[in-house]
Amino acid sequence: MWILAGRSWWRGRALAARVTGAACRVLPRPRPSRCRGAAADSRNLDRLYSSAESKEKVDMSRFPVENIRNFGIIAHVDHGKSTLADRLLELTGTIDKTKNNKQVLDKLQVERERGITVKAQTASLFYNCEGKQYLLNLIDTPGHVDFSYEVSRSLSACQGVLLVVDANEGIQAQTVANFFLAFEAQLSVIPVINKIDLKNADPARVEKQIEKMFDIPSDECIKISAKLGTNVETVLQAIIERIPPPKVHRKNPLRALVFDSTFDQYRGVIANVALFDGMVSKGDKIVSAHTQKTYEVNEVGVLNPNEQPTPKLYAGQVGYLIAGMKDVTEAQIGDTLYLHKQPVEPLPGFKSAKPMVFAGMYPVDQSEYNNLKSAIEKLTLNDSSVTVHRDSSLALGAGWRLGFLGLLHMEVFNQRLEQEYNASVILTTPTVPYKAVLSSAKLIKEYREKEITIINPAQFPDKSKVTEYLEPVVLGTIITPDEYTGKIMMLCQARRAIQKNMVFIDQNRVMLKYLFPLNEIVVDFYDSLKSLSSGYASFDYEDAGYQTAELVKMDILLNGNTVEELVTVVHKDKAYSIGKAICERLKDSLPRQLFEIAIQASIGSKIIARETVKAYRKNVLAKCYGGDITRKMKLLKRQAEGKKKMRKIGNVEVPKDAFIKVLKTQSDK
């Protein structure tokens, strides 16, 4: 390589001398830096490839285990994870350096539109340091609390993390949550203070916060500007020095963990795998520990960040694998793959995600049911934290009850269905899973358990059947500037929250910990918190079990008939205000009929709120020009009797667009 490079260099010098007529002088050759990416020294990349023609075939055997680093980037929302990932990709020559490199790893349309990461993305970087070629496997993770399951899954394939903190905003709620996810997984943490180029940046204050909250010495923090690329090279050197190589055995039989997967309609399931033992190559026969089915490997490779086939993948490396899995149920996330006739002990896998919010999903047109079913199956393969149960409704037909990790998760899932699969759906009001403790032995025998979980409000049992109701609670963390503390405390009290802790992070910022009932924060708490604190407060929550509560089932009646789709479970103290709001929205959404419609909210037999949709009526007095009042009264009385009779036999059908209006308004309030 040096000889070839030398020849081309001499040829260039001779040509320049010939053109200018100057004497050919030997100039000192610039010395290469000790650590550089592939862009800085393309010669080292050439060694990776067997020939110029088969450049996509990277020889992965050139990377011994001690030269591999698997790391993730974790942070709060909008602290610059994806921008830092872009700079790392540029520095290592993985992508060309252009002005268009903005959130390169955010490939989904929904991510581009919302400006957030919702899916963890993997990229393999080749980096040269001190004459050694390193393989760095980077995983860029989401920052929002609703996608924390993506983060915890991604960390299973890592040995260390970059904890990115905004130099302007400092430590936020999700920074704390993500740090403890990494800490529990016993990963090496490298704190990176980003956005030091901002006018109001205060890296010294953030260093003190990191030292106080996480007990990491301030001299370990790396100050960078990911946008401008300032000091990002130091991050690459810190990854090599501070993050340990994976502890794997290449001589053992293959053991690979599926930590993510996507569905391609032509190639089937594409599984993202982390190899813990052995190696895998094209043509190998592999077995799934979950389904016990055997497959032949069609293709293996690394993500660079696009798919790049390789002859083999070795233990310690992260890549993708295509093995002709045509059914979406075959590639379970957390599954272990091993070679045929060489069984191994399966890896622990992942703790299944616990849904926080449930909503009914129905096709707008029942003829689209099968298409929507296929779309949901393919999307849940890529987003395994969604739970699916079959459901049906009188008004909306056959559908599903889906469980999500939060309201944003629900909105993103719905948006992805529309954009990626062209499916239009009706989503019912989001609810949380309640529990009821049954009172009699007969009921316990019928349900086969003493404590039942209710995910559909229509199946909420009567008070006579239970000893107590339980509602889910979460431990919420709020980090806010201290001038908003009073307003936020009042908001939390209005949401039936109990204060657990209050800590000053520094002179200006407070961390509040509250125990919240989940149904109080699931719809609009985050919006209220942001508007109260002028956008400065951040919020994160974690599951904290169940507590007893005075819950009631509220029915919505139209002319005395219950509308099953609008049944909700509410706390006794909030029943009137919620009932009144739903009745008012229905009044605005329902089309008028030839008879009067009474919209009522009831708890048991007690009516707590009412609105009336007036009937269309003909002006029966139009033909009376003067005359006796008794004639007018007679005509009006006859009309009233006709309306009364019509109301008895008339059936109020709620149109689908009215449902959509009511349900949408409720989730956007």
C-alpha cells in the first residue's frame, strides 16, 4: 500500500514539474496522526477489503475481540444524541461529510417530522488508532420516556455508554433515568457535555451536577459541540480507552441474541443480532431457541449505517442476519439463535415491556380488517413493546385492544401505520389497566384468580362483586427551575399526587419526586407541566405498582341506551367534570334528528350530567293566520305527541366521524 501510494505521489510531483517547468524536488511527506478515522487515512480501509470490485464484502476476521467496542448513546430528549452520532459517522469515514448530514440514523418518516428518535439504530464504524484498526458498534437510542424499552434493549448489546448532557439545560429527568438503566446493566459511563457553543452554555455548572447526581469526577467529562464537531475526536479516543471489549468466546458454538428486527416484504425478517459466542456465515443452518425452527442463513453483514454484507460475523460483533424467516411471528426479540445440532443454553433475553396505556383500534372500514391485521403484525415485530388482544364493538366492529408505553408511543404507532402501511384506523379513548379484588369464592372460581386485571372499561365489574378496586401508580421525577416549584406542586396536588422527595441539584434547579395515579398523567399532564414552567421542566416516570382507589364506571347514555365505546373508569372525585365534558363534546358532534336526543353521563342508576340535542321541527303554525289560540295549541300538542312516539321507536346511531371527533378531542385536550 505504501509503495502504491508512494508511486502515485511521485507521479503527481513529476507531472507538476513538467507542467510548471520547475525542478523536481522531494518534499517531506506529511506524517499520519496517531488516531484517525477511515476518512483521514483511506489506506487502512483498503486492507479491510479483498479487492476494489468486492468493496461491500468486509473481512470481519481482521478485528480481534480486544479491538471491538460496543457502545450506546443515551440522553434526555433533544440533547444532541443523533447529531453526535452524525459527527462520529463522519469522523470515521462511514458517511461523507456534507451539510445535509442531519440525524442520518433517524430513518423513519415520523422521526423526521417530529424531530425525535423513536427507534434505536445501529451503525458499525471502522477507526484507526495507534496503528490498530478498531471496530466500534454504535447504537443511537431514543430519549423520550415512552421509548425507554428501546433503550434498555439496546444496552444489552453494549459494554459502555456515552451519557450526553446539554451544557445549557443541564441534567434532566430522562438523563437520570437513562443513567440508572446503564448503571444497573454495569456499563462503563462516559459523560459528554454537548452544545458548549451556545451563548448561555455553562459546562462548569453541568460538571458539578454530574458529580453530585452520579458521583462521576468532573475531570472525566468531555466537553464538545456535536453541531460544529468541536472536540469530538476526544470522544472516539475515550471510547477506546474507557470502554472494555466484549467478554466472548469465538471457539465456542454460535450463540446470538436477536435484539431488534424489521420485516422486508421481499427478503422476510431482517434480524439485528449481537454475537456472544462462536461465528455465523452464509449457508449455515441455524435454529431459533424460541420456535425450534431451522433456517439457512442467506446473508450476514454489518450496518454501516446501511446494510453491508460480510462473509462472516464473529463473537463480540453486532450486525444483521437474513435467514428466510417469512412469518413475522418467527423472529421474536430476545430470542437466541444457535447452529443446527449444536444446542446451547439460551441467553436471558429481555423482560417483557409493561403497557401503561390501552386503547381500542378498529379499521375505518371493516373490509380493511385483514390488511390492518397484517400491518399491525409487521409493525409489532419492529416495535415489540406493543401488546395486542382481539376485541370487538357493536358500533365499530372487529378490532384490537392495544397496550402502549405512553400516549406519545400510541400516537407514533398510529402515525407509522398510516405512513408505512397506508392504514386508516379509529383509536378509542386511552385507558390504564385497573385491578379488582373479587369478593366471593364463586367469582374467584369463575375468573380462576382472586385479582383480575381490567384493560377494557366495558368489562369493569360491579361494586357488589369486589372488595376493592386498585389503580396503577407511577413514581414521577420532575426537574425544574426553582421559580416554578410552587405552580408545579399545585398541579401535582390537583392530580392526586403524593410528594415523596425534594432535592436541590444546584442553586437554581429542583428535583421533585411524586407518587402519581397513572390515569391522572396519561393524557395531558406533560402538556400542562410544560406550559406552567415555560417549557423548562422535564418529566419522567417509572412503574410503582398498584394502590387502592375509589373508582367508578361511568356510562354514557343516548336516550337511555348505553354507548359501549364511550364507557370510562374514573375516580369518584373527578366523575362529574369528566362526564360533563364528554356530554358537551357529544352534543357538538351528534347530528340532529327529528326527535330530541338526551345525552347523559351516569354512575349506576344516578345521572350526574346531561346535555340535550334539540329535534328538527316543522313550523306547524305557519298556516294559521290569526284565529283562535286553541287551534294553535291543538296543532302543537299533536306535534309533541308525534315526537314522543318517534323518540320511543327511533334509534340513535352514533356515526363513526362523531366517535372520532369525541375521542380525538379527549386525547388532545
